[in-house]
Amino acid sequence: MHKTLIALLIALSSSSIPYGLANPPAAATASALAEGEVRRVDRDAGRITLRHGPIASLGMPAMTMAFRVQDAAWLEGLRAGDRVRFEAVHLDGAFVITRLERVGAPRP
């Protein structure tokens, strides 16, 4: 029993990747993304207004609000009514989208 426990502890401590931080399963990554509907796109300002569900990583309830985007190129082709999945962080006093993907095909 003790030898097995010691072997397990040695194996875990010799790993170069911290436990729990190595490539999360796809389902875990997808569930970390919030979902929303585009309400407005301001390409010049690099902002997007979303009606979104809860954002668990920020402890934020569902609401409609504007976000800055990390890369304004992500806004190309998006328009009101499009569905998106996104990841946002609170950075320098603003909420910034650090990952953005359209759900489904572009609307005609």
C-alpha cells in the first residue's frame, strides 16, 4: 500500500505539466465558453454588443452588454442576429473577448 502511494506521488511530482492544466477535454473547453446573440457590431471601435447567457468565469448573470474584442478582425462578417460562443476576461477595467466563434453558418 505505501509503496503504491509513494510511486504515485513520485510519478505526479515528476510530471512537467501541472495536474489539471494539460489539454482539457474538448467538452470542458466548449462548456467554458459563454453563448450569445450579436445585437450590434462596431468595427471602428472594436466592440460588439451581445445578449448573452451567464458567464461562469466572471460570475456574471445573463444580460445584454458591449465588449471590447481582442482582435477587431474577428468582427468581420458578423452582424446582428448571429449566434456566437465566446470567452471574456476583465482586463484593465473593461470586459474583453479573448475568443470568439460564430455558431452555425453566416446568415444570408
